[in-house]
Amino acid sequence: MTAAARLALVGPVLPYRGGIAQHTTMLHRALQKRVELSTFSFTRQYPAWLFPGESDRDPGYAEQTEPGVRYLLDSLNPWTWRKVAAAALRERPRALVIPWWAVYWAPCFWYLARAFARQRVPVLFFCHNVVEHESAPWKAVLTRAVLRQGSCFAVHTRVDATNLASFLPGAQVAVHPHPVYDQFPPLIGTLAPRARLELLFYGFVRHYKGLDVLIEAMARLETRDVLLTVAGEFWEGRERVEARVRELGLANQVKIVPRYLTESETAECFTRADVVVLPYRSATGSGVVPIAYHYDKPVIASRVGGLPDVVLEGETGLLVPPEDVCALARAIDSLSRDRARAMAPAIRRHKQNMTWDSLASTLLQLLGICPSCEPVTGQRVGATRPL
């Protein structure tokens, strides 16, 4: 642990669900090993009418809270923003770390960042999406207003580093690959195969993720002995997808599990899968790839955004043009269970640079708290704007 160093961290953690909550939880655990840490999370993230899913809580952690976290923040109650800022600043942290991914959080996070900046405490924004998937000019204005309160920034992909530079030229930015989600349970022994090749589409279903492209590709495969499992809560288009599966005669080849999966259910899905498919129309990065790599599973992904940064062509998976149904079908046809398993050693080598400890070291190095921390492969720090 770094002597006399304290950080403040604000963001959703367990029992909240989804990729940002998982990421903030794992970052909290990694930073706790190295510095004194004050972490603040939410009593309420969203009003119920705004959240598109069934619940924003992970059913596997419904009655649990994360040790060392104070649940005080209500995104709709400015009094709690003031309360959290005052509580954190009383502890004299060296810096504040805030995740950034959607403009919904602009008022709350602008207030917190501004409160720290006024006390000359550096603010590090961890930008999961500098630009939202459903962007608009007014969102760009709000995003720029919030991020201008930052002293430095961290991202997982070169695409987001470029996007950030367009918003804030000269910003100090560190690029680090998304760590592997190693908190998930191990593979579940041996499960009987249900087809020659089993594919997995995992996570929230949204238009930009291209599930419809994958369904069309399934209909063009050379063999029908391929099974696709779609595991995730639909935020849109469920009826349309199910209708298209029936129209294409794929009812026996496409298994849909239309809900949020617990960690144990996730382990079962990845145990059965030979390949994880990400047919995204657009992306900055993805939290699905780090789960696939945790289970040593290769991926087929679109060549968009930051996905080429983490998918090594022919070694840890295959890359295809976005929205190209025929190319995606050919990529699936080119794989066998044996070829997919043969990629596991390359995946294990690749993910050695994708750890939470190395991410924590990168952030501390960026903040000047641990200048001796060793950079990791793939890290890039642009230091043109002083803290």
C-alpha cells in the first residue's frame, strides 16, 4: 500500500448490475490493495421509468453490499451530491476517480467533479464511452461540460482516446486494455455438446450490437449443426428477433434466454460455448471480450471501434466487417470446436496484460501517486496537460 495516499472513487458497484458496475467493483478491489480508498456508490441510480431492464440490481447479489463502500448517492437528489462531496473531501484524498459513460450522469458528476476541482483536488475520469452509442449534439455539449472538470483521463481503447482528444485537445490520457473479469466462477466441468459448434451472444441486447446480423448469418451457414445461444436481457427488439428466427426456420438452432444472467448461469453459458460472437455495428470497447478471455474462449467480432485492439486475428479470434452477413457466416463456417480450443494458449498469453492490478498501477502512475509503477504492454499515456 502506498503510504499516506488516499483516493476517492464514485460510481455504481455491486449489488448494481451491468458492465459499469462490475468494472467499478473490480477497480475498487484493486485500488484497495494499494492505497487508502473512500468509495461512494448509489442508493438510487435511475428512476424506475427510465431504466429499460427489469431491475438495475444483480439478482445474485440482491441482499449484499460491497465491503468498504458507502451507499449514499442518489442521482436525483442534489443534497446527496453535496453530502458525498463533503464526506470525501474531509478525508483529504489525493484525487477523485469517476467513471463516465452516459450523459444521464452529467448533473451529478459535474457537481462532484467541480466540488473537487475547486479544492484543487485532481479529478480522473475513467471514460468507458466518451461518445454514447446513441449520440446527439446536445449530448456532446453536456459531455464536454463535464469532462472539462477533469484533470486527466483513462480509457480502454485507442478509439476513445481519439474521441477524447476531439473533445479536449491536449488532455492527459492513459490507454489500458480492459482487464479480464476473473471474478466469474470457473467452467462447469464437462457438458455434453449439443451441436458441432456452439456459439454464444451474451449481454444486453441493443440495436448497435447487431444480433439481427448474426441471426441472418445463421441462416446462411453451410451446415445446420450449429447452435446459437442468445443470453441477455432485451432492451429492444425481442419480438422482432423471435419472429425472424421463426421465419428463417431456425427455431431448433437458436436458443434465446431473454433475461439477465447470474454469475453461475454465465459460467454455464461460457462452458457450453465454443466461440463468443460480437457482431457489433459500432463499439468503443466491450466487457464481453474480457469475460470470454476469462474462460479462454475465442471470439468472432466486428472490425469496429476498439475491438481490433483486443482481438488478435487468427490467434484469439476472428474479425469481420460490420453488418456483413456473408463474411460473418464464412467466419463461423471456418471454425470447428478443435480449432476454437486450439486458440486457448494464445488467449492465456494475451490476457496476462489485461489485469486489474496493472490497471490500478496505470491510474496511480497517471495521478503521480505511484510514479515507479511499471507500465504494461499496450499502455499509452499522453502527458500534454499537467495535473
